[in-house]
Amino acid sequence: MAASSTAGREPALVVHLIYRLDFGGLEALLVDCINHMPPERYRHAVVCLTGYTEFAQRIARPGVALYALDKPQGLAPGIHLDLWRLLRRLRPAILHTYNFGCAEYAFTAWAAGVPVRIHAEHGRDARDPQGLNRKHNLLRRALSPWIDRFVPVSHDLARWLTGVVGIAPRKTELIMNGVDTARFAPAPATATPDAARPFTIGTVGRLQDVKDQATLVAAFALLCQRMPERRATLKLAIVGDGPLREALAQQVRAAGIEDRVWLAGARHDIPELMREFSVFALPSIAEGTPVTVLEAMACALPVVASAVGGIPDVVQDGVHGRLVPPSDPAALADALAAYVADPDRARAHGAAARVRIEQHYSVAAMVNAYLGLYDRLRAVTLTPEEMNRTCAE
């Protein structure tokens, strides 16, 4: 009888609160978690403070509801009431918020009776790359009583949350990002000689200050000047869209490299595009554990990236790629030139990168970590009757 009485019960609902569901690493991570989490364990809904784009179509799991609160610029206190009403209607077991712009709504969720509130920190803002903004950190500490667990996605962010922000270590849990190693896989081997193939430097990410694609464009222009004999085979692919698109286009034109640079815009075929790259570059000035780096490494690409945030935790300099100082076009050009001149080294570092992802950064490991966190926090809040029902199921 117990089995038949619980068979019709729906799994607990997780509401994911994100600022905007659009092209980006954090957004890809959220979608992968939803798509790979066992449907019998948890249901999901996504609430966007502002809105969502066609990127939402990447959610392959049936029954995931999407909500847009259409938040205007500024404080917009009315959004708290809108979210409170929505949460009272949905009655989720867990609210999972992402990054600083959503942190304050943990209090709203508590007021709405949501039993578990989780807040994930995936990176810091370009205007505050070291995370030293006193007002922001004061708010994070003030919200701590209403957040059951802070989830940093890199060792760097974990150290910052406890050492700088002042969050109690017992309230933090490190969960590393992961990628789908079946979807992001190496390109098939080719017999075409290296000299006859284009050497494509690729990057993927939103076109905004924190990603600093302008430094990559400047480094590529230097590379073309330094290696004129290879200019015809050098290409730069910048995949993504954002507020800096026109400024980057103007920079490309001013450098006279329009014929060698492709501003691809937002794309849905990232794995296929990455398999056309020769090396992946990420010149960010601040990062957590960037999903695009993990995806590139899964595709067996060497990575040339800024030594910021959680990137050095993933990319070992001289083994999986090269680490360079941020905002340094000359150093970035030097690192890229070394791979142009030595394709064998590029292949060796790319192969090592693939092994590292398979061993430490799979989507399965990430999803299992979130499942464990969800289960443990829910167990603390369940009543004895609810616990008995859960065990029976």
C-alpha cells in the first residue's frame, strides 16, 4: 500500500533564479544541470529576473516552466512582491540563485516559505574583479542567515567567500563546474598537413568588459604583424554577442584585419565550431571556473588564458595550455605564436587537456554533487512525516 500511495507524488521542485537566460557559460551550466539531473529526483523551473532568449530552447527536459519577471533597471522593489507571489504559487522545495544580482531574493524566498535557499557564485563583476566592493560584501554577509549554502565554483571563489566576504566556512560548499564530454569531444584526426590548414584562434563568450575580447583582438593584430608569412592562414573567431560587439568591430577595422577575423555572434553549434579551432583563448580579467574553458579542453584544445580566478586551478601552464597576465596583448600574442610555430605542442597540450576534463570536470560529477547538496539540505528541513514518505519512495 505504501508504494501505491507514493507512486503518484511528484518529485520536489527546484526553482532556479537567474538574471537573464541568454548565451553564456553560466547559462549553459544551468541548462546542462537540468538536462542531466534524473527526472525522478527533482523537477525544475527557471525564473529570469529580466527575460530569456531562444537560448532557452537548449533545455531538453520536458515540463520545465520558464518565467520572466521583466525587472527594470535599478532596485525595482516590486519584483520582490512578484517573486513572492510566484513562489507561493509554485511552492518549490529549493530556490537556487546565481551570482550577486540574484542573491537578495533569498530573503524573499524565505518569506515565501521556501524551505531551502542555495546561492551560487560563478564569478565576479568586471568593475570589481577582486570582489572587494564593501557594500556588495556587506549585503552578502547580511543575507547569510537566509541562505542555507553558498556554492563557489572554484577554489579561488571559495577562498574569497570565507576570507574576504566573511561567510562562515560551514555555510560554503565547493562544487566544480562540469561539461558534457560526449557533446564536447575532439575533432576526428585529419591527414591534411599542418601548413595547409588554417590556424584558428577561437574564443566563446558574451562580448562584455569582463571577458576582455579587445585584448585578444590586439594580440591577434600583433601576431599577424610578427608572423607575416603565416598571415594568410591565421584566423580569429569570436563567438558570442553583447554590448561590445560594435566596439570590437571598429577595433578590427582599425587594425586592418577584417579579412582574418570572424565576429560570429551568438551560436547554438558551439561544439562543432570548437572542433574547427586550433587553440582556445580566454583573456578575461575575472573568472570563476569558466565553462567555455572546460568545453574547449574537452574538445582537446590547448588553452591560452589569463591567470585569473579559477582558471589556474584547471589549466596547468605548460601542460594544458599557457597562462598569461590579464590585459597584456604582447604576452597573449607570444603564447599564441608558440602554438602557431609548433603544432605538435598544441596537439600534445590539447590531448592532456581532454584527459584532465574526463578525470575531474565531467557533467556527471557536477550533477551528482548538486544532487547530494539538494538531498542533504532538504533532509534538514523535512518533517518526520515527509521524511518517511521520501524514504518510502
